[in-house]
Amino acid sequence: MMRKLLILILLSTLFISGCECVSGFGRDLQKTGSWIERNTS
């Protein structure tokens, strides 16, 4: 029982941190895109 709980907590932590990383990457892409648009205009 304790082992299953530990594995579940570990997987959920990895999933949450993975989602946060992806959303951060998306924000960086948006910043880069807007910078390119401003400099080409």
C-alpha cells in the first residue's frame, strides 16, 4: 500500500512539473514570435 502511494505521488509530481515546463516553453515561444514581428515591421 505504501509503495503504491509513493509511486502515485512521484508520477503526479512528474506530470505536474512536465506541464509547467511545457507552458513555460510556450510563453517563451510567444515572446520570441512577438519580438520577431516587432523587428521585421
